[in-house]
Amino acid sequence: MSIKFYTRFVADLGTRGPSEYTGIVELGGQETVPTDPKRVARLLARDLDLEAEEIRVLQWARLH
């Protein structure tokens, strides 16, 4: 089962600088809604092939 979220986060792309993303993301295989910003950063980083420390979550809300 996948869950859709509205999210706003900043990714540190190293030499390319920071990049802000605002929009809908879909996470597959999630049984529960992650609420801890560190957990959310790890999930986003995994999908973007980044380190969790490179993601700063600004907003995160489940879509109904």
C-alpha cells in the first residue's frame, strides 16, 4: 500500500547548492504515517539517493 503526502523540504545538493521541493510524494510499503521529521528525512533521502542529513523537512502532511 502506498501513502501520498504533501511535502516541502530543502535538499543540500553539495556543489550545486540547496534545492527546495514542494509537492506530492508517494511512499510505497508504509504501514504507518511517519511523523518524526528525522524519519521523514531518511525516507526522502533514500528515494533521492542522498544522505538524511542533506534533507531538511519544512512541511509534511498526509493527503486524504
